[in-house]
Amino acid sequence: MAEVFAGIAVVGCLFGVIAALGAIAVRARRRGATASAVAAAMAAYDEAMHSTAYSTFVEMRSQDERSSPVAAPDKD
């Protein structure tokens, strides 16, 4: 009977940890704190596993940071 209670305790602890991590994830998403972290994690993964994809990611980021040319006003 003690083994059953030990098993229930282990399952209960695992459920508690999963619930706590889920609550933390929901809170982080609501605060908007995950966007840059997820982008950085995916960039690191791409750099390690797909070197050409990482190069494309870096190029896309640099294109986003560049300012687009603005047409000159007419001199009429």
C-alpha cells in the first residue's frame, strides 16, 4: 500500500511542476517577454543546425534595420 501512495505522490509532484511551468509560460506570454527570447533561441538553433538559414536570418534582420529611401521633394 505504501508503494501506491509513493506513486501517487510522484505523479502529483510531476503534475504540480508542469502546472507551475505552464502558469509561468502564460504569464510571460501576457507580458510580452518571450518574443525576443524565442527569436534569439531560434536564431541560435538555426546557426547550429542550418548555417544557410542563419545567414538568411541575419540578412533579413539587417534589411529590416535599414531605412528605406525616401523620394526627394519636387523642386518646382
